[in-house]
Amino acid sequence: MERVGILRRPLLLMPLGAAVVGGIGFVELLMRAEEGRYNPHTVPNLMVGHAVPPFSVGAAPPGTGFSTADLQHLAKPVLVNFFASWCVPCHAEAPLLMQLKAEGVPIWGIDYADTEPALGRFLAADGNPFARLGGDPKGEAAIAWGISGVPESFLIDRSGIIRWHLGDPLSPAIVSAQLIPLVRKYG
Amino acid sequence: MRWLRILLAPSLLALLLAGPSFAVAPTLSQAEEARAVAIGSQLRCLVCQNESVEQSSATLAANIRHIIRQQVAAGWTNRQIMHWMTARYGDFIRLDPPFNRLTLLLWVMPVLAPAVGLGIALGASRRRPGPPPPLSDAEKRRLASLLE
């Protein structure tokens, strides 16, 4: 058996090669996941580049609600933030929203699948960063916007076109690298 | 166990009273409901991603079921409803992905994989050296002398 045909050798190496390529790919995925560049649970959102979909959200005190028409002629780009009082990452991103508010970015909040008392407690504890606020108890607006969880954020330009979407909580790195440049660009 | 019943009774009553607000809003005919179920069964729940919207108990799936029923009640066709969903979530939301450039490999793989395997197997068997040629008369004589 010392003589292995020259043509059989590549065949023998193929499984090994496949294992090596697969292994490198797997390590790459793990590294990207760790750096936050890859999330296997991400659901694509195809709304970017399109107009704000038809929707309306009712009053969620202290907010009075808003609808598509309100997002069509804006003085400044608006950050639309879907959140809920029961959502832990939403509490985590709250300080960042307060900071954005202080920097003059208007934030419109949509409170998803929530109740008024719980929203009141959330705003009392974490502050109210929202220039306008509406409630979406049945998730009709959420599905119209194509969200798959909370929090999610969208940047709307002055003419009502969705320019950016984030299906994760905001982070300081994402705000400075992605959001702020777009707010300036469409401002 | 009477205390348990006393404790449970108000919460059961509350559940019963809350029932109607949990139910999906529009009243559909049996055929319309069947259509809504058929559509929901083809849509991926975006929370429990291996379940359909009809199977899943996630809030988001309930929201999507609610919207499907509104759209069915409004007289939308299956195609219109599917288009509305994929405009938001892409083909990802379809449990039965369409045949296109991105899903090409997915769809042809059941044919491609056996074909490649068969090709490799055939190639390998063809390269294998055949049986040695029969011995010449001189070789036969030599073999006989060696075996003696």
C-alpha cells in the first residue's frame, strides 16, 4: 500500500480541505459575532430607501400619537425608536437616547405592546427623550414598519424617506459611526 | 383547597373578561379564516424563527396573524398579502423560499450534490488500473519453472 495513485491523493485531501475551509469560516463568523458585525438572529428590513409606510399610533400619555403624514415634511431628520417598558435593552439604551436629545436629535417613540402605567414608570425611571410619542398596543405599526423586536430604530429624512435602520439597541459606537454622520448628511 | 379556588376565581374571571380583547379583531367567514391560516402557515415567525406565524405563541406572531386577518377581511388576495410581507421582511419571512439568484444553490443542491458525488466516483473507478494482461507463453513457462 505504499504506492497511492497520484490521482487518488486529491480525493483523499478533499475532506480535509473541506474541514479546513469550514473551520476558517466558522472562526470568522465567531469573530464577527464577537465584534458585533454579525448577528445570526438579524431579520432583514427592506424599508430603507422607501417612504415611511402607512401607519398611525394613538396617544400614549404624555404622548399624543402621530402618523405617516406627520413624518413627511420635517424641519430636521427624525429618529423613530420602537421600544417597550418590558424590554431590558430599551432601558439600557435610554441614556443614549437622552444624550441624543440633548444634542438636538429629535426622537419620536413608538411604545410597542405596552400599557400606559408601565410606560409611565419607564419614563419616570429612565427619562423621556421623545419629542413625540405614540402607543402601538396591537403591534400594527410595528409590523407595518417591518420590525422584529424592540428596540429598533429608523432615521427618517426631511422628506419622509427611511434612510437608516438598526435592528439592535443603539450603542455609542453605532451612534458616532453611523447615526450622527447620517443626521448631518440629511440635516 | 377552598382557598385556592377563592384565589383563582377572580383571576379566571378577569381572564374571561379579557378574552374578547385578545381575540383577533375582524370576524371572518370559515373560508376566510382558512385562507388566513394558510397564509400564516407560509410565513416565518421572526422571533421563533423555525416556527410559522400560525404555530408561534410570540407576541409578534400574534400581531402578524392579526394583520393577515385584517387584510383578508379587506379583500386582499394571497399574492397582495405576501407582497406586503416580503416588502418589509424580504424573502426571509417566507418559509417556502422562491427560486431566484440568491436561492439558486439551495434549490439545485439536491441534484447537484449527487451529480458531483457520482462524477467523482465514476472518475475514481475509471482511473483504477484494470486486471493485468494475460501471461504470454514465455511467462507461463517461467512461472511453471519457478513453481516447481
